[in-house]
Amino acid sequence: MNSVYINSTGTCLPNQPVANDKMESVLGMVGGKPSRARRIILRNNGIKSRYYAIDPETGLPTMNNAQMTAHAVGALDLTAPADLLVTGTSSPDQLLPNHGVMVHGELGWDCLEVVATAGICLSGFSAFKYAYLSVKAGEAKRAVATGSERVSPHFMAHRFQAEVDHKINALEERPELAFEKDFLRWMLSDGAGAFLLESEPRGPLSLKVHWLELFSYAHQLPACMFAGAQQNQDGTLTGWADVSPEQWQIDSTLAIKQDVRLLNAEVVATTVGKPLRALQKKHQLKAEDVDWFLPHISSMYFAKPLADQLDSMEFSIPKSKWFTNLTSCGNTGSASPYIMLDELFNSGRIKKGQKILMYVPESGRFSSSFALLEAV
């Protein structure tokens, strides 16, 4: 089996950063009224700026997801053609064809193997694992893995107008958008990232991938974050194909929704506590071996619960070893770990021999991933 190294990273953050007080002018006001929840959500998540692939003046798109992903790939230091492209996203530009082949089309590369992984935040790391295993097995010499999200179209105010109009017509006194939909409008944003994986390191910095593990706890918990479905009282989902088009608009069926209570109750305990115990046993993972900890957290609100969980497991990592750019780049879902590692990779702060522990949770139906890298 080959060793596997990340030899280059790339990022695409579209347009100029959008500050908190400018968000609603870009996304629009649902029902013509300011969101009641926006300030509270922003205060808790700690995000100060983010990026949207939207022209702030016209509200028109400036790039689609495939184009953003291709830009991130274009930032890689490719010394020879790749023979594998693996893309992960929760927000492809279309249902069919898959996101990977659309990115391939944007790149214009010669024939190669192309794979697309689905999911939410973990789709990017699922792509990373496919690329990692392919290089490790010798099936690919040079693999590119990506994570990308273009969620802004889902959060434009006009997407929810039919639902608000229906509530007004029903003479409800408070026709504002339901919290589980409004919550994510102020949490998620656009971006793309890419890794180049090869079987040999090349300077000045390479990151050896020691291991990458994924876990699903869908057998224990219901869906917590979903889109294109209606959630039933028993926690099951009815997909959009079994809902009438008229109902899609009335209930904003295609909107991304989050069960915030379930998220708060389970995300740390399930996506950290359970898998980390397994990793400590399988890989003899020790906190003192970690020089950098890169957690993908959706909100700075979860930083303390995460630290408390690590402490309770006797796996304490000092905050001086934590690295995140959530507050400046926003929560870009599956792209976040790529964008986070890219900034650190190019910062000059990583020293030879240092080990990096990456953690990526997904609240969709509660999945988790950890990866251990070493600077060489």
C-alpha cells in the first residue's frame, strides 16, 4: 500500500466578504420584514463575515457550484494531469447529472475517473476518503478531492414568499418564517475547497495522511437537518417526490431545515464522544500527540461544549492548538474543512513533524469523521 500525502490545497471564496449588517440586504427580507431571529443567531454563532456567490446589487448569481469548485481546483499546484476527481457537496446545481462530471466539464480536463459523493457536511470528507483510498491502493497516482457549497440560492427571500403568503391568507397573526428555516439563513454561506493527493511528498510542505475514519449513527437517531422533504410527527421523512408541487411552495419543502433542539442535544455527544472512543482504541490516539486541532463547528456556540466533551474524555486539547476560520469565512458545510486546512497550510505556521487532527461532524442524521495528518 502507498503512503498518501496532501501536496497542495486550494480555495474559492466568491466575491467580497459580507458583514453581518449586510446579510439581509443580500438575501432579502422574508415577507418584507426583518428577521426576528437574525441578531440572536449571529450573536451565538460568532460569524463576522461570509461569502455569497451573489451580486449584492442585483441579487443575481455570479458563479454556480461547479464553477466555484473548478476555481478551487485551479488553485492547486498540479505538476501533471490528475487521474481521479472526487467531489462532495450537499448543494449541486442540478439533480442530474452529478456534481463531479459538471466540475469536470468546467475544468475541461482529459478523460479521467470522476466520482461525486452526497451528504451534507461530511460529503467533502467522503470525497477525501475515496481519493485517499484510491491513491493508497495504487488505483490513482494523482487524485483531487473537493468540498463545495452554494447554499445562498436556497436562502433568498423570494424562495419563502409563497409560504408567507399562505400564512397571511390563513389570517395567522405571526406569519414570519419558522425558526428551523430562518435559523440556517444566518448560519450557512458559499465556498469551495480542494486537496491534491499523491503517493510521494513534495516540498516545501506536505501532509501525510495517517488515517481517515467515517462513522454513521443513523441507526440511533432521526434526521436532524434535511431539505427536499417534510418531517412527519414520528421523525420520518416524506420526500419531495411524494409531495404535490403546490405543497412544495406552501411549506417551502425544498428549503434546508434544522431541528435545533435535537442538534443541541446530540451533536457533540454523538459525533465526538462515540467515535473518539473508538479511535483512541483503534489508533492509540492521544491528545498529547496533537499539535493542531481543526474542528469543523457550525457555530462558535459549540466550542465550549466540544472542549468540555474532550475534557470529560481526558482528551483535553489546549485552545492554543485549535485552529478555525469560521468567524471570517463562515460555515460553508462540506467546504469548511478544506477552506480551514488551506488557510493553515499556507500560513507558514505548520512545522515538520507536527500532527493535525481534523474533526468533521454532520447533523443530517448524525455522522462524523476524524483524520490525522502529519507535516513532512
